[in-house]
Amino acid sequence: MSLRQEQSAAAERFRALHRPGSPVVLPNVWDVASARIVESAGFPALATTSAGVAYAAGYPDGERIPRDRMVEAVARICARVRVPVTADMEAGHGGSPEEVRRTALAVLDAGAVGLNIEDSKDDEAVLVDASLQAEKVRAVREAGTERGVEIVINARTDVFFSPSTRDLDRVEEAVRRASAYRAAGADCIFIPGVKDAQTIAALVERLACPVNVLAMPDSPPLAELARLGVARVSLGSGPMRAAMTHLRRLVREVLASGSWSELEGIISHANMQELMK
């Protein structure tokens, strides 16, 4: 089997994990070490966090990191794991469908089998025109066809994050946008910012397709999300920020008291050596 055939098979395995009522859970990773830890825990697929990759490279979130740097991080992860990898490429690192197509081709060439693309830009979550976003989704689908890999597209809408939608019926706007993205070829619809069960249930019912929610501290537990029909749960940049939180606690303890109790119970050097083999 050729590398492309293997990649295509991995894409189909990943697509099959999106089962409404039995969601695939993706604790997002940002480098090879985090990817190996999550893979070794038994998760069947990996997703990158664009924010985490950017922070680790010294950039703020929001497509400040160059596309090539983001793709390089994805490629390093794909080269060192056995499970399917999907890449968060923010808004596609391009304002036009053609630029987004180039991004998708680069992601596929890096070894990933899925791609996240969102419909907002900059820190204010300004929503782009839905018809333009649909064209970008279509461009990703065409890139997959060009490479012979039916890339798994997770189309994200930031309706519940954007200040511009405060006066709108956000469920209706999310359904309108998501329907356009599904028609353009999206496999799954990602709607971050939704936390209450009633809204999640309404979106799942109205969209009648795989729906991805972002897990936050006040989100329903996994069993409840499964009952609501969710097909995919992401942790976003949460795992990376959790790791940084632990580091901050450690260095503050060292600075304040000269002690290091935060080192208790951490992964051993031998364990990390084994993971990196």
C-alpha cells in the first residue's frame, strides 16, 4: 500500500469515529511530546491546537504564526504517531479559496488527514461572509480530491463567540452558516462557545450531521454530550494551557518558598524516554 493509500485509509478511519451519540474525544496537542502522551493514553486520533502550536513557537493566537511554521509542527507530529491526525489551521491562512486550497494541500502533504477551518478572523471574531466561507470549504474538499485523500473537514462557526451576532438568534445563524458549509463538503460542524444542554440539543437536531463541541470547565460531562447526540468533543488549547498552568505554579513555588512540591507525581524521565523512542 502506498503512502497516499495509507493516508486515505486513515482519513476514512478518522471519519468513521464521528458517531453521533458516541463522540470521539480529542485532547488537542501542540508538539510531538504532547502527541505521544495523548496517543499512548489510548486515544484513537489526534487533533492539533492552533493556539498551542503558536504559543510554543512564540506567537499569539489568531494566524500570527506563518503558515509554514504551523504546517511544520503538524508534520513533526504526524511523523511520530500512528493514529490519524487532524490539523487546526484557523481560518485557513488565506483570505481566498485558492490560498485555503494551498493550505489544505500543505496539510495533506504533512501527513494529516483532517483540517479545521473557522469562519472568523482576528481577535474580535469578525465573521466572514458565509458564501465566501463555503467556497473555502469547497476548496479544501477539492484539495483532498487532488491528493487522492478524502480529507475530513471540520467547519467551525464562531457565531457564539462573535460580538457581531449579539442581536441575532444565534442558533438560527449557526444553522444557516453550518448548512452552507455542509453543502460545500464539510464532514462535521464545530460550534465552540455552546455550553447549555438545550442549545446543544437544538443544534444537533437542526443540523442532523456530526457536531463538534468545545469542552470547557462548565460544559456538560461526556456522558451528557453523548446523550445529546454530539459526535466530536475537542479540548482546544485547554491541555496546553493546563500544562503551562502547572509550570507557572512550579516556578512560583520555587521563587516564593524555595521548594518544589509541584514536581511530585510528574512523568518520569524514563517514561518520557520510552515515549520518544
